[in-house]
Amino acid sequence: MNRQRGIMQSAPGALLLSLLLTLSFASRAAAISPIPGTSPAPPSGRWRDVSLDDYRTHLNQLVTLTDACAKARDLKTCDPLLVGPDDRVPLSNGANATHRLIRYGWLRILFSRAEEPDQAQEAPSKKAEADPSLPQIAPPPTSKLLADARKRLAGDLMQANAAGTTSSDHAAERATMAQVLAGRDFRDLEQLSVRDSMMEKVGNWLNHLLENVARLRARSAWVGRALVWGFILVVCVALVWALLQLERRWRVRLLPEQRTPAPESPSARNWQLWLEDARRAAAASMWREAIHFLYWAAISRLESRRLWPSDRARTPREYLGLLTQEDPRRARLAALTGSFELVWYGGRAAAESDYRRAEEITTALIEGGSGGGSGTGTGVGGRSGIATEGGRA
């Protein structure tokens, strides 16, 4: 009976204790919310999509929470669940804007550590007690970490506020740059041409090549020496080739003056006689022979002016090759040579129009080869004349 009476007396006390525990958990659950003062929709995961304004609001709340945690240092104000989920913030206002995920895991860990006082966290570790010779590096106290966290959140808030006021056209920067470039120091600047850019790239490549050769030479002396001498050999060969080309182009001017032309060369027969033969062939409508005589009249005239040494063994293409690319007579001689080769060696039938074109080219070549000692008068075929040094054409 006494035992039953004790059980009956303890039953109301147990019920009262259960009721108090239930109310305590209910008040604790009501106090915990991701962001105080707001009731957002639960995010899918540990982050949520927010606008830039929502992100600023969240940062303001986190600054307030950090200040409160730094003052109270208890389980209620330093609960990590008060930080809320991470924020995914758009970097621009477009529909397809890129998002940036702002994580707050570091702040949650700091809040969980802030629930304990600094003295408990600064207790010496077992490893330090076992080996006193190890250097003692004291971690920063949680109060200082909370102060640093507040500075970081305040800095993030300043950046978020500045992002909304930044202009996208950069008009002020462009105006400042234009003012600087208009100064005296930049007045003579010009844009690099394609040639300058290519030369700069070639120079940079050569410098890089020589640097690599120097490094290789430091490791293997014979390889570096072989590369250096090979480069010098290539440069020398290129210089020799260039000098040979120059000598080939200018060798005609270095030959001694010949008093009389070589026998059977085109200039051994007077160019005026070649013109007479051309006129007679044209009068007989022998256009192929007339073009043949016109060509050799031009060759005889140019050779008589000592433009090249006389030689009876040259071909028409070799005569053309004796004129440099810069010589204005080369284009005319090339046209006359082509017409002559087509009708004389190619077997193509010649017409009067072919003869007239060859006659105009020959006239221009002879006038250009006569220098300043003669003028124009009656000419080839009696139509466009050429004054000669010794008589009429």
C-alpha cells in the first residue's frame, strides 16, 4: 500500500516534468528560423536563388546576428541555423545572367565555436603537453574571429551596394583616357602596321631562340656550339646568295665597253636595216616575217646602246632576262617577245593587227633607247617615225 501510494504521488510530478520539456522544445523550435523576421520558401538544398536586394538584406541580417553573438556568446544567439542557406546571386540583370554562389559555411562554423567561451577553447592540447619542445602557436580567440567576420560581412555589403550604382558604359573612364592620349607625350603615336607587327614577332622569336641556345649551351657545350655555328653558316649562305643575285642584276653595267659588236650578233647589223626589212615585208603582207624583223630591230637598237654585251648565241628569253625588274623597258620588251615567239616559233598565223601592235612597241623601245641625243621624226613604215643618228628610218 505504501508503495502504491508513492507511485500515485510521483505521477503528477512526472506529468508536470513532461509538460515543461514539451514547452521548452516548442519555444526552441519557434526561436530558430533561417533569417529572422522573414518566412521564405524552403530552398531546394543548402542554397537559394535571391535577387541583389535580397542578398543585401541577408548581409544586413548576418551583420546583426554577428554583433548579437559577439555580445551574448550563448546557444540561442550563436546558433548556426540562424545563418540560413547560402545565396546564389545573379551578376547582371539579364534573363540569362551568370550566377555566383555565396557560401556561409565559414560563418556557421564560427557560430558553433562561439557557443563556448574563449578560455575553454584556449586549453592546451594533449600533444603540446606530451612534447613541451614543440612551438606553442596560440589560435586567435573567437571574439577576434567574430570581429573579423563582421568586417568581412560589412565589406561584402559595401561591394553589393556599389554593384548597383556602377555604370556600364564607363563614360568617365573613356573621357579620362581620351584626355591623357591627347597630351603632348602621346601626340606622335601611330598604330603599328602589319609589317611592324611581323618584324616584332620575328625579333621576339629570334630572341627566344637565342635564349634557348644559351641555356642548352650551358648544359651541353658541343650542342650549343653546333647550333651557334650552324646559325652563322646559314646567315653567311644567305648573304652570299643575295650578293650573287645583286651581281647578276648589275653585271651588265660592269662589263667593259665594246668598240665593235660581236660578229653575227643582232647589233652587227644596223637596226635601221632591220626596220627597212620589216617595212618591205609588211608591204608584201608578210606579217610573220615583218614581226620577226621588228623584234630584231628592237634588240639591235638596245644592244647598240650597250645595254648588254653583244652575243649571237642568246635566246629571246635570255635577252629579256638581262633587263632588271625596275627597268621601264622590260614590260614592252616582254610583250614584243611574246608576240614574236607566238608567230615565229609557235606557228600562229599573224595578221596586220599583230604587226601594228608590234610596230608600236618597237617604236617605244627605240625611242626609249635613243637617249637624249635624238628626237622623233618620220618613222617606222612611214607612220610614226623615229629620228636616227645617221639618217632617216
